[in-house]
Amino acid sequence: MAMGKKMTSAIVHLALILATLVTIYPVLQVISISLRPGDSLYSTSLALIPEGATLNAYKAILFEKPFLIWMRNSLLVSITVTILGVALASTAGYAFCRYRFPGRGIGLMSFLISQMFPATMLLLPLFLLLKKVGLLDALPGLVIAYVATALPFCVWTMKGYYDSIPVDLEEAAMVDGLTQIGAFRKVTLPLSAPALMITALFSFITAWSEFMVARVIIQSLDLYTLPLGLESLAGTFQTEWANYSAGAVLVCIPVVGLFLALNRYLVSGLTLGGVKG
């Protein structure tokens, strides 16, 4: 019996290792292409560190291309979407969880149904709406579009997490003199840290990596976000593969850094928060 369990465990670990290698290898290849010298861009070599490896592509993407402008625009949009997404989802999710009001069920169902359709189906109405209010080809218009597409999932995430928090904790806080808003701010929100971090991460990634909506809304070159900027490196007859790969690597760094920074919150649980409270 013990031998069978060890064999099963070994097979599972081997499968996980293989799956990890399959996942990581394409990323390593992108890094490898970004290190290739100019005369080896179309090499078929699979070596992870190419012969004559150089950082010229990173120098070119940072100082010869408007990469920093793309980065600034993406940061402005993503941070704004994250703040608005967390603020709106945390309050809306709490209202749907704790209160019973006319239209509650329809509202929740509408959020759920909206997730059944791809964002591309919203391009035409978003385009017409933003054009009507004068926010077409503007970063605030892009923020509105991203918040609208990310909010339904975030509201459901927060609502589901609030459902797992006992109402008794808030009632005990109100007995001690806190108002409903005070109990929400000092008791419920701290306990909801994992859900808030997931909401923040999802909102940030949604705005950081989205391309199709930005392609429709943004036309000015000085308003390009990172996905639009990288797409502009792909020419009709020639693609700057080294610069493209270097840009892709640089784009991944903020998301990976954000995930590592929020990781300790993502693994924290409700019980730990309850003990702290």
C-alpha cells in the first residue's frame, strides 16, 4: 500500500514538473529571441542563450522607441481602473450581499449574463457611447470601457466573499457603537483583504494587457498603451522580432511584480482575519 502511494505521488510530481516545463519554455524562448544579435533574428536555433547574446534590443525599445510613453499611458489607465474597480466592486458587492432591494436579483443576473458574451460584442455600443460624450480617442474613455467590462466579475467576486463573512461580526461591532458604514469599513473590509487583492489584480491585468478595445477607442499615437505600441512594431513586410520580444518581457515585469507583492494577501484566509479582528 505504501509503495503504491509513493508511486502515485511520484507520477503526480513528474506530471506537474512536465506541465511546468511546457509552460515556462515559451517564455524562455521569448527572452532568448530578445537577446539575439541583429544578424540572427531569424535563426531556427532553440538554444535558450543565443550565440553572441546582446541587450541591444532592450536599449532600442527603451530609448529609440516611445516605449516609456506607452508605459506611462498603460500605468495611468491600469492604476485608475484598479482603484475604480476595487472601490465600486467592494461597495456594490456589499450592497448585493447585505441588503434586499427591488431589482437585486435582476441586477445580479444581469452581471452574470454579461460575462457570457465576449468584450468584442460591446465594441460598437462602447464606440458610439464614447463618441457621443466626447471621450473617444481619450484615456478617460478607455478607463470607462475597461471598468465596465471588468466590474461584473469583480462584483460577483466580492459578493461571494462577503457571503462567507458572518453578519454577527458586524452586528457585534454596531453593538459596540459603530455605524453600519463603520462596521463595513473596520470589520468587513479588513476580513475581505484576499478578495480585494484578487479584484485589484484582475482589474489591473484587464487594463494592462487588453488590446482589442484599445485598438478601437484609441487612434492617436501619443495615447498608445503597451499592447498597441507593441503591435505597431509588427510591420507589413518586416517585424522587429528582437524589439518585440524585449518589449514583451518588459511588459510582463510589472504584472509579475504585482502578483508577488499581493501573493501573501491572496493566500490569507477568513479565519486569520477573524482572529485579528
